[in-house]
Amino acid sequence: MRKQIAVLPGDGIGQEVVKGAVEILRAIGERFDHQFRFTYGEIGGIALDSTGTPLPDDTIELCKASDAVLLGAVGGPKWDHNPPHLRPEQGLLKIRKELGLYANLRPTSYYASLADSSPLRRDVIEEVDMVIVRELTGGLYFGKPSERTYSNGEEAAVDTLYYERAEMKRVIQQAFELAQKRRQKVTSVDKANVLESSRMWREVAEDVAKNFPNVTLEHMLVDNAAMQLIKNPKQFDVVVTENMFGDILSDEASVLTGSLGMLPSASLSEQGPYLFEPIHGSAPDIKGLNLANPIAMILSAAMMLRISFGMTEEADAVECAVQQVLENGYRTKDIYSFGKNAVTTDEMVEAIKAEILDNGTILHIMGAYA
Ligand code: IPM
Ligand code: MG
């Protein structure tokens, strides 16, 4: 197959981890005989420096003309004091909006070999397998007004939590469709004891549930959900929630896996192309040091193969290679534990790549005997 992939490395470790993911995709192309064409675009701080805007029009065009988008991370201290519309993060919000990426899937699963990297007890995290479906183009992130004002001679500030019914419905629908293919359970997270938007969210969830009689719907208040995620994470299959709650809960969920550096995500729209990015940020403190964990980015590329290109075997190959390398004891700094083999970003990528290409050989040899 031929596929055109837009690559937006962005800032900080985004550059390093995206380079790794591209190498892994080249290895997949080689083993499975696909032609992946990578075209690079700018987003975030790097785009601000070269064009004066965090998301240049040609980056949007490039994404729209591609089969899928791979994104690293944006942001850094250099731009932290920019005015709101000239922050790198605005580039990320704008590309999500421009591409209509309303559903952000953030899977968290248990890696037996990483159990020691999590601060939580093994028996609590064992066999965790959940997906947070985060609404991505509405809520507090986009509601207007969002500004500084004056009231009674005092400085004040306002952000707006606004959702239309259709926006709630389409993301909740995605969650149910996903749950149907998994363990048939949806936990809808809200703050319905306080917020009107949450009361409406609950109503919409109940409505959508009527079309999925075999999926169980449960409602949970967000503060309780934050506690349950740490206390008993195994109870969750698919969690669906609005933008900001999803942002917060997905960082929390990453602790179950051992590190933020392990969690990939897929952002889906009605028409495509879809966008794939790790849930972590640009980690300016370790930028350029070859220390970042490339696995979240590489697993995001695996999600791209599976979801955008329907390449199941190829995605499995990437995920198995990651699993194998972890079992072999390779660890970047964030997941290091005593006695393991400490590696750099590049070495981790090399190890995963070798696994992908070697597996190819092993399968081939086995084929010869079969
Ligand atoms: C994420 C990030 C972004 C978000 C930031 C960088 C704007 O935290 O993707 O989770 O809040 O959506
Ligand atoms: Mg976040």
C-alpha cells in the first residue's frame, strides 16, 4: 500500500520521538512492503519562530491532503510568556479544531514487565485494560468568552464551558461503539451534581445507550473517578468524558502503566484524516538529551497503522516488538528500575526496530518448515 503521512514533530522531545516513530514505520514498510511517504510540517513554538504563527496555513493544507497525521508535542519555556493567541498550545488546539478531531482515544494497558515502575501495587494495576475517550474540540478549551475582564473595579477572568447536544452525542456514540468491541461497559464521567453541562451530558449518554442494549452504562462523578482510577482501575473498560476532565484523568491513568512516556492516543473525526500523538508534552527539561521515552509516540504510530490504514498485522508487529523489548529489559530513564538495561531514545528505537525486522526473519524461517 502507498500512504501519505503528514509529520509534525513540534517542540522539545517531540522532535526526538517523532524521528524514532518514522524509523519504526520505515522498518514496517520494509518488512510488509508498503510505501510510506513522510512530509514534514511545522506546528507550535518552532512554527512561531519561523512564521510568527503557531499553526501556519500550509501545515493545515498538508494535513488535509494526507492519509494520516503524526504529531510529537508542542510548547516550551521560550514561549510561555507569549500573549494567549501566540502560544504554541494554540497551534495544537487549532489543528484539532481544523481537522474536526472530536474524539480522542487514550488507551492504558498493563505491561507486566513495567509493574515495578508504577508507584501502585502490582495487584492493583495487574490486567488493567481501559480506554479514555476524551471529547477534544469543545468545552472549556474552546468556549467563548475566554478572557480577562473587570468587574466592580476588580480584575476578573472568565472561561466558558459550552457544549451543544450534537457534540456530546457524537463522542459518546464513539465510546459505545468502542465498548461494543471490548468488554461492553461505558463509564460516563461528569460533575452532574454541580454543572448544567454535565446534567445534559448524562441525559445524552442515557439516550445514546438506548441504541446499545448490550452495553452497560454507568455514570460517575469526576472526583470519584479520580479516586477510583487509583483505587480500583480494573473496573474500567471505556471511560467517556468532556475535554478538560479527560485531559486530567488521562495523565492520572498513565501512572497505571508506569510512565506518561508510554501512552499513545488517536484523535478521530467524521471525515478523516485522523491524528496520532502521544499524550505527553514536549518535556523541555530533557529536550535534546536523547533521554525521552519514544514508546508513546511509536505506539501512536501503531494506532495509525491499525485505525487509519487497517493494517492489523503491521500494528500487531509494532506492539509486540515494544512488549518484547520491555521484556528484554530495555528501559529509558522514565521507566528505569534497578538492574535493568538503561538505554537512550535512539537505542530504544534501534532495539524495537531490530525486533520488528528480526521477527520478520523468524516468521520466514518458520514458514519454510511449515
Ligand atoms: C494533552 C495536552 C494538551 C491538552 C496541551 C498541551 C494543550 O495536555 O494533549 O493532553 O491540554 O490537550
Ligand atoms: Mg494533557
